[in-house]
Amino acid sequence: MTSVGQLAVLSILNWLHLVAVVVWIGAMTANMLVVLPVAAATLPPPVMGQFLGALMKKFRVIAYGCMVTLILTGFLMMIQNAGYLGLLKLENAWTIVLLVKHIIIACLVILGIYSFEVLAPRAGKLAAKGPSPELAGLQARQMKLARLGLLLGMIILALTAVDTAISALP
């Protein structure tokens, strides 16, 4: 591929990758800092439960789409990077930071799948029965995991900044 063609392909991949990051991490941030606090302050518990159930169904599709986009575009960009030396060849700072980032990404993906596929359906069933200590405990766990997910997302962004800086060095 010509250098202009390669630049075009890498630019498109990077753009798609950045859009997926902005949408996924941005939605997590908006949910934690805006949507959940406002919903908790203004909606009665049964309505809030319905609202959050509907929101999470919509967010689930978006999050999974972002996960797939990030994995595909990230892999394709990684193998094109001059710092990439091969699978588990940790011979430079770029690959070490990338490995740590990928481990954290895997944790975030697992956390997301667990939240969407295990906790959310359980919370929905409990919420249908009305308020209970079990529901309150599950909702508290969901909030802790949501905060952890946001923290992991911010760490991933920081590691991305480090790898980008490393790539920019002469």
C-alpha cells in the first residue's frame, strides 16, 4: 500500500477508534456524573428503576458496538505501529504500556458484560417485586462497579496518552 493509502487507512481506523472511545467512556462519564444523580434526585424509586432499565438496554447495544469497534480498530492500528514488535515481545516501553492497557481493557470488557448480562437482569427481576434489602444491595454493587468501570476507562485513556507520547518521540 502506498504511504498516502496507508495514511488514509490508518486515519480512518484511528478516527473510528477515537469515536468508539468517546462514545463508550463519554457515556459512562455522563451516566455517573449526570444521569444517575439527577434520576436519583428527581424520580420515585419504581420510575427510576424503569428508567434505568430502559437506559441500560440502549446503552448495552452502544457499549457492545464500541467494544467490537475498539478491538478491531485497535488490533489493526497496533500491527501497523512501528513500536509493535510481535505478540508478547515486550522489548520497548510502548509494548509494555500497551500490554498493561490491554489487560485493563479486558477487565473493563468483562466488567461490562457482567453488569449487562448478570447484574442488570437480576436487578430487573428484583425491582419488579418492589423495594427490598436485596435490591438495594444489588443496586449498591452496580454503582460500585460503575464507578470502577469509569476509573478503568480513565486509566485506559491515561495509558493511551502515554503510548501516544512514546510513539511521537524521535
